[in-house]
Amino acid sequence: MVHGTHNAVADDRNKDIKIFINGEYFQRKDAKISVFDSGYLVGDGIWEALRLHKGVLVFLEDHLERLWTSAATVGMSFPFSKNELTELVKNTLSKNHMTDDVHVRIMITRGIKKTPSQDPRLTISGPNIVIIPEHKKASQESKLKGITLFTSTIRRGSPDYLDPRLNCHSKLHEVQALIQAIEAGADEALMLDVNGFVSTCNATNFFIIKNNEVWTSTGQYCMNGITRAKVIEACRKNGIVCHQKDFSLFDVYGADEAFVTGTFGGLTPVTKIDGRSIGEKPYGNKTQQLSDLYNDLIDDYITHAKR
């Protein structure tokens, strides 16, 4: 059985979800896009993931800002506003009668190409937009068990050729890192930056606890995760020392606790890295405290959104 930060409770309702593609809705089995799509041909696309909790799209503004920044970075223009995209997402959720424990994936590619090519000038349509909503609740059993990591030999890229903060469809290097980790018997991959410092995981952001302090990377070589930012915010609001700094595997192996963050799983504890046990128990006290504080931020956001 696959184990990792994206483990979800099985939900048969997902067999019948309606998926939005360019203004139309399709059953899961009928949801298709052209083989001439830019994303399929050359990975020329960007994406965003959202959580629906108690009828509210949590931290919506942060996710939209990241999506629009990604679009500007790759030179993609949207024929819709943030409010219009939000309405498309809400309509898709409504079509599926979804109100809680839902994961929404928004994928936008440059469009259809005239012929297989990298050249954006050969795009003959506007952007393709796909919205996939799924009933998806994180497995509490997997969360409590924690995950194991293996340090991949594949590094996170330098900002001058593919900025690691860009949420784009070009994820092959992260897939390669994950394959290495799986073949080594771990659940997911820990990745270093181009200077050999700890950066991030293949699909989540990485934190350690040392001497009651929270450490994470500088952010220069990792995805600018929304959950990562919220954990740092929670630390600041609650007087918890949090460093964004360079640190190495030397520091990681001697950590008191470690955890990863992501939109779907929130905070997930790490129990082993490269075969070395981290901490005295799977779910450390500080990780649990930070998870509770993160959930408080979600609750606060929902409360304010419903006013």
C-alpha cells in the first residue's frame, strides 16, 4: 500500500465527480484534453491546490496570489480575473454538492499547439483550464504513523533556470527524487539545494525542531508553500522561535523532531531520515503544538470568511 503525505480516506463518491474543462463539465471517465495541449507536450502549465473546509476555500487569497505570480513568471495571460476564477471553482463545487473535506486542483496550461513544439507562438488557443474537485480527507492513521524520508542525490534547481518557487507542471526532477526514495525503502524524498543545504521534500516543505526552536530552509530553493508560510506565521504570533536559515544533514540527523507541511496533509511528522530515527516518538510534542496552531489559523479564517 502506498504511504505518504497524500494518503486519503477512500471515498466512492469520487467515481462520479464532475470535472470542469474550459467551461464544460465532464464525468471523471470522460474528462479529456487534447494531445496538442501545451502542458502535455512540454509541461507548459501551472497549477494550484485548495482545500474546502466547512464550505470555505481556506487561504484562498494566498493561493490566488501564488497562481497569478506563477502566470506572470512564465509569461501567461489569463482571460479571467481572480474573482471570475473563484466563481468557476465555486460553481464546480456546487455542481458536485461539495461542502467539506474537499481537495481542489486547478490546472492552467498555455493552450493548444498547432504542432508539437516548445514555441509559445505556435499556440492557437487561449489557456486551457481544468478544475478537479475530489472528496479527499487526509488519513489520520497515516498522519499519526508519520513518514520516512530518504535524501535524494537530485538537487532542487537554481532560480536562474527553473525557480523552485514556481508551481509549474514541470515536476520531473521531483518525480525522479521520489523514485530514488521509494527504491531506498522510504516514503518520500528529502532534497538539498545547489549548495548542499537542506531545502525541501519532493512535494512538501520540511521543518525540524532543535532545542525547542523551529528551523526551516531560507525559502530560496523550495516551493513557497502556503502551509509553510502559515506555520511560520503561527510561530510568530505565539512567541515560538522560528529560523529560516541554511542548515545541513548534520543538523537534521540530530534534530529533536521533524515534520513536513502541505495543503492537503497540513503537518505530518517525520519518523526516520536516511534510516536514522528522529525524535523519541512518532508525533513529537512541538509538532503537535504547531499542528494545533495551524488548525487554529484555519478555524479563524473560516470564522472571518463566514461573517
